[in-house]
Amino acid sequence: GIPVRRLELDQEQIVSVKHLGLLSMKPMIYAANVADCDLATGNEMVEKVKEYAQKENAKVVVVSAQVECELIELEPEEREEFLKDLGVSDESKIGLKALIQAAYELLELQTYFTSGPTETRAWTIKRGMKAPQAAGVIHSDFERGFIRAETIGCEDLIRMGSEKAAKEAGLMRSEGKDYVVKEGDVMLFRFNV
């Protein structure tokens, strides 16, 4: 048969078959595990997987399990040199990083952060989620009693070096209930229950 994901269904048709829980309706990512010498350029089999995936409306990520194992043991500078020797100029385009990124895109997920004196933590949410719902991922009381979210982009926070410096530079924003959380936001939720 033909996988349901290959069919061009309208919204009504999707709703009518969704309850069936068909595996062939689920979005797909194909991970092509290759030798280290094929990581940068691929090979004939990777091209065949890409052709098949295109028919399935799926994405292909090239991975080398061997290289991933070796990368774990290396310091950041050594990693860069090692990948350069393999012909890889951008680590985010191959391997586990690319696979994770592809999965996030496929599932429409994003990450925001919370940070306190003892811990910084990443939280995964659906793209387009508003601040109260994002707070609810941490605890339902945060969503129920949401007042506002003090927010700064992670790049701004890193550039400024501290939350205090970011506040002094006017980069900290107070966001309300209608704020749509952005990828990489660092948030402190104010709530009252």
C-alpha cells in the first residue's frame, strides 16, 4: 500500500483517519549511518535513501556512529580539527546534532530556558506556545497563577555575561499572557496561587 503521509489529504480527511493511529501517517526522518569517509559527501546508498525519502516527504540526516563515538572523547578545538579533516565544515549539518534538530523541526518543538542560582535548565515545548502554557510545563501552578514572565534571549544573556548586566542594558522584557515564547528565551515566571 501507500503510506498515508504520501497522500495529499485535506484537513477534514486528516481528522477522519487520525483516530486510527496509523503508523504510516506519522512523519519520518531517515538516519543514514555511513563510514567516516562518506560523512561529508555521502555515497550511492545515501542518494538512494534521499530519493526514497523525498517520495515519502521525509528528511534524511547523515550520521556516522563511528565518528560520533570519537567526537565524545575530544575537546571542542580537537572536534573542529577532526571534522575539518573529514571534510565537514559545519557540525550542526551532520550527526546527532542534525538528527536532534530535524526531530525538533518535524515535531514542531522548541526550547526555552530557566535559570537560577544553582541550576539552568532547558524545557521542550511546542512551537507557538504562549508563556502561561510554557510555564505549565514546569508546574501546573505556574500556569494557573501566571502573572508575567521576565524574558531575555539566550544570545543576549550570553553576550552580556549576567542577568544583572542584561537588565541594566534594558534587554530584559516583561511579557504577559499573550506572549508567544521564542526559541532560546530565558524566562523567569512570576505567578501567584
